[in-house]
Amino acid sequence: MPERLVEEELDPARKLWPEDWLNRFREAIKQCDISYKEIASGYMKTLCVYDYSYFRMLRKHFGDQKALKMYSETWLGNIPDYVDQAKQVYGLQDPMDLSGFGYLVKYAFNQQGCRFDITECRGGRLVAYITNCILTEYRSQRFPPEGDAMYQKSVLQMHNALIGKLAEATKLAERIDYTFEEAKLVISLR
């Protein structure tokens, strides 16, 4: 793997983790002789199996509706970390503007295994797409929607709630409208 690519992949991590930790991580990767993509894929598959098992346990013990609520609350509990870390990684400041909010949403989805591309940000409008989501792809292969539609519903519900909760955390909730359908997100200033 070219060294430049490795450094580009680790660039956001430099702002969150000490350099000595990153050096140990690089050395471990060299010894294992696997790529960052393979590591990420393995991690996301493990996370997906754990996530699905967690939702099934909630559903078994609390029923469908309470499981949906508890599942979303669990993931949404990461909002403060996403906000703090995105500020470090992207140098975002309060009060956050639309562009900064777009990068915050990008960071949150990236943390959930999604590639999030902002394609437009001008005139009070931001358009972005989830162009690849390792978790979603693996979920649909491992747990087809017809096999557990309630789990798929819980993931979609959580993704929709994530954007609203990020807006609340940055005090933008009163200033924006958004739609999030399929893989397209449109945010507009009021």
C-alpha cells in the first residue's frame, strides 16, 4: 500500500489520537499484512452482527415499539462525541453555519461506516448523498429486509433522528429544514 494513501487515511485520526498510538497502529498493520480497508470491513461486519444481536435482544425483552425507541436512543447517545470530535477533525466553530453542519453530519455518518459526500453547499442549501455504507451493505446481505423488516426500520429511523439531534446539539434545529430519503439528504436554511 502506498505510504501517501496510508497517511491520507489516517489524517483525521491525527487530531483525535496521540502520534505514538498511531505509530503503534501503523506497525501492527504492517505486521498483519492487511490493508486499512480490510480492517475497516472486518470491524464494520463485527459491529453489524453486534448491532443486530443487540436489536434482537431489545425486541425479545421489550417488544417492537420499545425496542425501536431504545435502539435509536443508544445510537443517538453518541451525539456529544460526534460533535466534539468533528469540531477537532474539521476545525468547526460555534455558532455552526450550514457548511459546518454538513461536515458534522458527514462525520457522524462516517463513524457509522457510511461514505457521505456533500455535492452542493450554496445559497442556503446543502445536498449530500450516502454513496457507500459498509454497514448497510453488510446488513442487507446478512439480514435481508424480508427476514427482519423491524431491524431495517430501526436503522432508518435512527438515521433520520440522527440529523435532527445533531441540529439540536448545534442549536440549528430552529434554523433548518431537512429531508432524508433513500440516500439523499437536503438541508435548507429557513
